[in-house]
Amino acid sequence: MEGESRDLAIEIQLLDREWTEKLQNVKLPKMEEIHMQCIYRVPPNIREYNPKPYTPQAVSIGPYHHHNNYEGMEELKLKYLKGFLNRTELPIREFLAKIKDLEEEIRVCYADRIIYNDHDFLNIILVDACFIIELLLRCYEEEEEDPLLQIPLLGAYICIDLILLENQLPFFVLEQLYNLTGMNEKLLDITFDYFERRHLANVCPIESPKHFTDLIRSCIISSSEFGLGKPEEGRVVKHVYSASQLMEAGLEFKLSPNKSLLDLTYSKHDGVLSMPILIIDDMTEVLFKNMMVYEQCHPSAGDIIRQYFEILDFLINTEKDVEILVDKKVIVNLTGDVNKVVTTINNLCSNLPTPGLNSHYLSICNSLNEFYENPRNKYKAIFVHEYFNTPWKIASTIAAIVLLLLTFIQTVCSILSLF
């Protein structure tokens, strides 16, 4: 027994020493660090369902995907770095010193552990930040000999990669390096110009964003006339009738002139749902999926983009629903495939928790359901669905009505002939 006690004491002593060394450099959690986090890895349950919308295809930015660069991209980054240094005529040490000063602040922006040491991390930030700034400047100045302007497809892939949540640098790093150059234009204006030319932004946000994913989202929110980006407690809606059901009941869909796609409006007096234009193309899924994951991961962001697509997901279930909204010019389908639009909209919300809708959206959903469930509108919808839903049904119904009318006329004529 005495030997066992001695062995146990030795084991505890060794474990005590091991844990003391392990915890020596561990810092206590700080709320300010959590609030600074803004660049996240996509949660596994979402990424595993479909990793492609979250994975860079051409260029990796920052530490999460540093090893996934497209062939030849590291060389192109170095050329842009050299171009940026030649443009500024500043020694590289000034930019290195600034990044070193900001290193701790940069690191806490990444919610997941960074595996790179100080030396490697500094080099990653330097090369990627200068590449982005030089790219923005070349596009802003419409540099005719720029390699990416000569290869539009590669430029398009890079633009897509720059909005991926996992593929970000904090925007303040770009701003502080850019400000060292003393150039006149604000970096936010130059960045907005880059994304506006690619039809990804329409109103420049007032405040600097946390990164490019946040920038695109902020542009959508900033253009809202109803201030819908503010976080608000909401209620979950389990059902809204589809566009085709609502139209059969007599509801009218109308294109809204509002710039923000968030600004849905409903007129009870006229039975009209007004919707700003939504362009569906090959970038739509990547763009909005990354914004919605950012909303899920960032505590203070709110979930307004997710709420908007929850409503759209209710309205669109079939190709007919899409065709109605395309016909009303609410949706512009650049995919060339109606079914692809249905799939895109329905897949956008996959594996994401159902949001509670803000008071504005909740009122619209309740009003749409009330419109359809009004007995007069509901029976009208049933009648339209049963007898006028397809060209064949329309033809059959008209033929039956004509036959019934002719039979009635024949009967009347027969009766009159008796007198």
C-alpha cells in the first residue's frame, strides 16, 4: 500500500508539472477579443453539406487557405507586391513594421487557431494585403496592361474568392497599409468601385467594414430604406403560400424601384407584393451563402439576409413560381435554367437554423397568408388551379363552357319552337 501511495504521489507531481508548463503561456479569455473576432471557419455541418461555395478556387487570402493557391498565383501575388512597392516608392520595411505593430490585433480577428508562427504570419499578411491593394488600384485606374484584365475569367474567379468568409483579411489592415502611401482616394471608395463594377454593390457603406464579406452585406443593408439591418427579436414563421398559389388567389407581384433587395413591401388595399430586383447567376449561391454563414457566426451581425431568403424560399417551390417572378421582372435569371433558380433558392438556407422574422417581414408573411385564406380569394385560387392551371385544362374548360352554352341555346330554341 505504501508503494502504491508513493507511485500515485509521483504521478500527481508529474501531472502537476506538465499542466503548469502547459498553462504557462495560456491567456485568460477576454470579451474584447471575442468581440474583435470577425473571420470564421464555416461550421462543419454546413461545410460538409456543400464545401464548394466556401472554398477559394483561384486565390487564397489570409492564413486559413494559405496552402490552396491556384497554380501560378503566388508568383502573380509577388508581381503585384512589386508593383505596389514601385507605385508607392516606400521601402518594404515600412509595411512590415506596420503589420508587426498590428499583429496581435490581426490575429484576434480570426476565430480559429492560426498555425503559422510570427515570421510566416507576417509574410502571409504582407503579400496578400499588398496584392489586394494593388489589384484594387489597377482596376480603379483601369490599367490596360493588367494581367487579370487581360484574362477576364481568372479575374472573375478572383473576385468570387475575395468575398469568401474564410478567405479574408481584416479591412483595417488594408486601410492602414494603404494610408502609409499618402494617396488621396479613400480605400473604401476604391474597394466599393471594384465590387460595384462587378454588380456586387450599389450603395457604399458609411463605415469601414470588417472585411469584404461584411462589405457586400453592408452595401445591401445600407441601401435599405427601412433600416432592416438592425438586429431585432423575431418570431418564426412556419408557412407562407407560394407565388403561384398567391397569384391564383388574385395577389399581384410588382417590381419595386428600391435599391435594396431587402425592401419588400405589401399593400393590403391593392393586394400587391412589391419586390426589388434579384439577379440570379452563377455567383448567387457563393455570395449569399457566405454572408449568411457570417451572420450565424458573428453575434452582433443579425440575420437579415437569412430572413430575406427565408421568405423567398417560401415563395419559390416550383418552376412555375420562378416563371411568375421572372415575368414580373422581380427575378432576372442569368443561369438559363428555371429549375436551377428553384434549386439555388431552396439550397441557400440548407443546414442553417430557421430565423425569427423581424416585425416588418412578419407583417408581410401574415398578410400574404391572410390574403390567400380569405374565403373569396381561396376559392378563386382553387377554381383557377383546378380549371385554368395548364393550357390543356384551359382548353378543356373553355370547350366545356362552349358545349354547355350551345346545349343551353339548343334547349331554348327547342322550347321556343313549340310555340
